Amino acid sequence: MSKHVDYIIVGGGISGCVLSYMLMKYGANVMLFDLPNENKSSSVAAGLWNPIVLKRMKKVWRADAMIDELNRIYSDIEKWTESQFFDPISIRRVFHNASEQNTWTELCDSPGFKAFLEDKIEPLPNGIKGKFKSGKMKNTGRLQVVPFMNAVHDALKQADSFREKRFDWKNVQRDSEGVSYEDIRAHGIISCEGTQMALNAQSLEQQGFAPVKGELLRIALDKPLTNECIHQKYFMLSEGINKVTVGATYAWDGFEKGPTAEKRKELEEHLNLVWEGSFETEEHLSGIRPATKDRKPIIGPHELRHTWVFGGMGSRAVLMAPYLAKVLVEHLMYGTDLLEECLPSRF
């Protein structure tokens, strides 16, 4: 007997989970296909959200709208799943020179930055080494990614809206009314596969991806770090008593190699420079960010009928997914405009 849903969603990482919830919030029925062990990008992600590009001190594209939607949607998903994974925490920018400190002070007086920057310069936290002081950001935080995905998957299973199995795009049948797959009939199908699409690995083919490999370390410190994220080229994210995550690196090749000795050395050398105590590396992880060539997400219709793409958010999926999901869902449900700069057809 056929099961009828509005949309099949392929990929249950950060973007697929957020989109599944948003579609259901707007009254649509979904079926999410995912193999959680293959969420190599989402499962190792630190989950930080930050509306400012700290290297250049520029606001992220559409940052204000994204922050508004982020705070609303993750809180709603916590209530829906009866779980906790949404953790607003401060990100502290450590200044490398006087010029960076002056830029921070100037931006604090700018209307576009007041909501995101604390207007005072502070000493460095205990244990952090540096020649200059620091500034603290507002409207930042961390999504506990694995608990988030597990909670959404469990809620979807309870609603008979989740199948833990590999999706085979070759078996999708399309006609004038929609799509069929196995015993499921749907209006359309949405790929949220991210890394698999970026690497052309058993996924829907889509041009425009420029994958980036990242590596991070789980570290045990000899003393506690304040409960915040310290950004000093790389981030040091507190994970509780004497534990931190440090990262992440960038590489545009070596996707098949996994964690590398070179990047472990790079991160440990950084930690020696910024931490005044001792430490021990407990775990070394890597993942592939599904970034794009023009650094804009890929959101919209695929060239195949009744098929859409929702991905390409790179390292900012936690920040971007709620806002972009709303854009796509309102397009599907009400016919509102998509974002022209994000259309898949631009590649």
C-alpha cells in the first residue's frame, strides 16, 4: 500500500532536520531518508553560530534576518522534541594588535553592529595568552548538533516520517503530478545531502560546490576555561570541566584521508601559543564542509522535475538553515519568491 506525503527529504543533517521541521510546521507531511552515521559534516561540527565574519569584521549575508529566525526555530524544535540542545554562549574575540581593538570600538557605535558587539574592551580570561585584550560578541551561541539531530530523528520516527536507509536517486520515478520512490508517493523531493552532493558521492548531481575539509581536536586542559568560546585565529570552545574543542582548519583537498598528522600538529602548535598551561589531545576529527564557489547557499529547483536543492551553507548551516528553510517552505506552500542569488541554476 502506498504512503502519500507532501515531500521526501534526503539527508538528515542540520539542514535536513531544520527543513523537515519547518515543512511540518507549515502543515506539510514529510518522509526523511537518512543514514546518521554518514552525516560526516554535521556530526563533527562544533555547532557555533556567529553573525560576524571575525577575520574581516563584516556581517554575514542577511545576518539580522537569520538571527531572528534562528532564535525562534531552534527554541520551537526544543519544545517539539522535548529536548535541550540550543545553547546561547558568548564568543570572545582576542585582538592580535591595537588596530583590531580600535576597529572593534568603532564598530560598536555603528547601528548595524550594536546588536552583536559588546561595547567594552575586556582583559583576557584566565589561562589565555595574548598581548592585547578582547571583545565579547552578543547573539552568538552553540547548537549541540548530535543531540539536536538525534532528537529530530526520534520525533520523526514517532510520526512515521523517518527511514534509516540509503536513498537511491536512480530509483526515483517522476511524472506530471510528482514523484514516486519505493512505496512513497510525493509532490516533490528535496536534497539536503550537503557533503555527499559536494563530493558527488551517490547523490543528486549539482554544480557549484567547492567542498572544504576541516579538522578539530578534543582537548583536556590542566585547568578550567571560562564557559564561552575564545576566538584567536582558531576557536577554543568550552565543553565543560577542563575540556575544550579546538579548530577548525581549512583544506581544499585530501577529502578521502580523514584526520591528518599535519593538521593535528597545526592545532596543537596554536594551542601552545595561546594556552599558558598544559593539555592533552583526546580525539582528532575531520569533516567536509559543503561550501560553494561563490559562498552563497544553493536553494531552489533542480533541473529535474519536482526536485529541489537545499544546501551549500558550508560552516554556517546552524545560522543559515532556519531562515533559508522558511524561504524555501513559503515558496513551496505559498508561491513566494526564492532568493535569486541562491538559485541552483546560477551555476
